[in-house]
Amino acid sequence: MSISDTSRSPSPESPEVEPGQAPPRKRKNLATPLPFRFPAQTADRDATNRHAELFYLQKQIHSQTPMVIVLEDGERVDGCIEWYDRNSLKIRGRNKTLIYKSAIKYMYKLGDNG
């Protein structure tokens, strides 16, 4: 072994570690997670359904129709729809409640329980 062999610099692939120290950890290249989208946000292919939904909600707001909203977990919310946006409904009943559209299982008019 010559002096020139011991004086070379360590390579980045195999760094020298002093005795008693743990070797450095290599970083794993993790894939970036996909963005989360609410189920209520639909693609452009559902534009016809979106217009029908907006028309129905606007009609119920204008006529102040008492509604029953059944949530995915089975809870019932009674009241009139006060306003809506892309992801939620505001219901005015005993309490004012903000409900995500993705949490709604189905809804109907209060008198149409047949």
C-alpha cells in the first residue's frame, strides 16, 4: 500500500465512517402523493348533471322548501337550504348547519317521504 492510496478523498458512494459511529442514512426518493379531491368535485364530463343539481338547489332555495338530508352515517338533518357552493350546503333548521356534499347520501322534500 502506497501513501498515495491512503490520501485519496472518500467517494460519495462509500463515505468513510469513524469507529463507533453509525453509517449515514441514504434518502429514499419517495413519490409525491396525488392531490386529494372531494367526490363532489366532478370532471367536465358531468357538466350536464352539475347544471341539473344547481337548478334543483336554486329552485328549493327560492321556494324555501323544507328538506330532509340523510347523511352517509345515517343522521338526518331537517331544514331549508339557505345557500350552496361547489362543496357544501348551508341548512337552516333548528340550528344552522354546514354540510359537505360528499357527506350526503340522499335528500328529499319533507312531504315526499312515501
